Amino acid sequence: RPLRPGTVCVDCLVERMAQSSPAFRLYEDGDRVLISRGEAQHAAGKSAPVSAPGGWLTIDRRTGHGRVGDDDSVRPSVHSKGRDVYGLIGVVHLLSGPYLMLISQASHVGRLLKHHAWRVDAVELVPLVPANRAALSAQQAADEDRYCGMLINVYASRSFFFCVDGWDMTKHVRCLNSREPVKPADSFYWNRQHAQQLGIAEEWKWAVPLVRGFLSMSHVELNNTPITYVVLSRQSRYRAGTRFNR
């Protein structure tokens, strides 16, 4: 039904917010990094969050290992500043130590039922022990820069897709009806090795499973009935040949 002039469509506002709002918030707090899912809650007059609806993932800067919790000891300090990220890929260990791999930019592809699909556009590597860089030789520093560039180029190739609100793209679409969290399908879980470096159980609840391939959504109307066409072609990580890039 058409809206009257000056009225606001609540569903439209919710849809726009879902298309533009990153799902994670990251805090760098001394010798640890904290990540919350969704918007953390702040007390009146306080800059640091006091709680997060989905709990906290705390990552030790020295090891890159994480732990999940929601008690006072894992919350950010009052001096820590947070920033939004679209997703966590995992941890990679290079010459100077562990790096945290983040999805810094992503494009909204479309919505299937109530689930929003995203494409990875840019990736950021955050050194967890930046002081170790000074101990590298000139050749080692150059090699590490090259390794970082290779990782960024691969994940930012605009061929990786993900969802953070319940659609596991590594599984068949019928799994959308499952109420229990299911382990991602190994064949299409491209960042599995990096995610498991977090050292936590069920790491896919924090590191978003990435699929590589092609995803397109089109919304049409047939006989006054809205229809959504979804084409998702996934490449197995066990068949990562150059033929995909032709």
C-alpha cells in the first residue's frame, strides 16, 4: 500500500541500516584486542563499553590466540577506542609474529529471506606485535611486506562472499531452517586455516566463513508475486586452479 507523504517506512529504514552497518566492533586495548558482535552497550557518561550482546572475543597480542567471555576482566578499558569492521577472517603468522586479518570494506549484494549477503572489497592486516618489526632485517621486512600484499590481494579480489546473520554460504540453502549452529562445510570454507589460528572452539561464530566464487541476486515480479533469483556458484578450496580466473 502506498505511503502517505511524510510517512516513514520502518522496514525500509531497517533494510538500509542492515545494508550499511558493519557487524563487528574492534578495540585495541594494550596487550590484547577485543572484538564484539553487534553494537556494544555503553553506560551513561562512559566512553568504553560495559557489555556486548554477543559477548567478547579477546585476542592475546603475543600469541594471536583468543578466548570468548563476557565478564568484567575481558571488557575494554576506559581508554580504549573502538572502530567498526565488517568481519574477522582470522589470524596469520608471519616473520614478525601474528597478524589479525579483518574485512575493512564490504559491499551489500542482496538479501535471501532475512539474511544479508556481502562481498569482500578490502582487507586489513593488523600486526599484533608491531614492535617485532624492528628486529627484522631489510630482506625479512621486504619479504613480510610482500606476504602481506599477497594476502590482501587474494582476499580483496572481489570473489569472496560472506554472511553474518545466520546464512552459512558453505552449506546448502536448506540449512537456513536449522536452529542449531552447524560446522561450515570444509570444501567451501576458504579461511578455515586462518580462522582456526584463533584457538577457540566453534571459531566460525566469530571468524566469518568466506566462500569464493560468484554471487548475484535479482528481484523481479511475476504475476504480481515478488520473486528473488539467487545464483551462487562456489569454488572448492580443494580445486583452486587458475581456470577460475579465465
